[in-house]
Amino acid sequence: MQNTAIMEEKKGKPGRKKITFTEEQLLEAERLAGLGFSEEALCKAVFGCSVTTLQRRKKEFANIEQYIRRGKLKSIEEVSAALFDSATGRNGRDPSVSAQIFFLKNKGKEAGNPWADIQQVENSINLSNVLENANTRIIEGKKVEKLDKKEQFLLKDTDTSNDS
């Protein structure tokens, strides 16, 4: 009886040791996220864990997501400022027409920007035509089932030759 009590004391939690991230790892992840690293690449380069583990830790600790997001936002802010400076000539050079066009096409889409490069796709489906075509295929399928195998083969052979 005493042996079992000793064994129970020695046993810890079953499973792997829980992975925790250091402040240094989080700062490096922030920097690399700003350089465009994906979460998978961050896991390999910084954390040494799987993407699933990172996603679980992000749910448990909101600051992990904040570091990654802050790195991405910081780089977007820097590039946007550089693009704006290039477009307006604030960088000490003549304004860049291509930077101006890019800026106008990609900024302010929600604000009704007339230069915004927006694509709208409209689809219309006539449900009665879809159902009619489906019924035709079902009826033709029943006709094919009634044929013997040799006739089905010949019918399939003529269908494929008509497609060409």
C-alpha cells in the first residue's frame, strides 16, 4: 500500500511539458512578422513548435497575438509612409507617378475613391433551367440503366467522340 502512495507522488501530469514563450521570442516574432514571415515560418524560426500549438497559446495568452499583429502593422505603416513620401515627393525626389497611381488605386476604397480599383461580380442563376437540366440527366440516366452493358459502352463511346 505504501508503494502505491509513493508512486502517486512521483507521477506528475501525463503528457508533454507545456510550451511557453519568452519575451525575447515574442520580440523576435514581432520583428519577423513585420518582415512578412507567416505563422508557420515563425513557429519554425522562433518558437520551435507547431502552428497548432501557437494557435492554442494565442487563445490562452492574448499578448502573443498582439506581438505578431504589432509587427505586421508597424511594417505596413512604414511602407505606407514610404509610398506616400514617394508619391508626394517628400523623400527629396520628384513625385513618382507610378507611386501616385498605386496609392490612389489601393487607398480609400471605402471612402468612395473614384480611382479605387474595385471589381464587382454579378451572377444570375435561373433555378428552373438548373432543375430542368437535372431532371433531363436523371431521365437519360434511367434510360441508360435499362440498356445492357454493351449498349452502354457504345453510348459512352459516342458521347466522348461528340465532345471533341
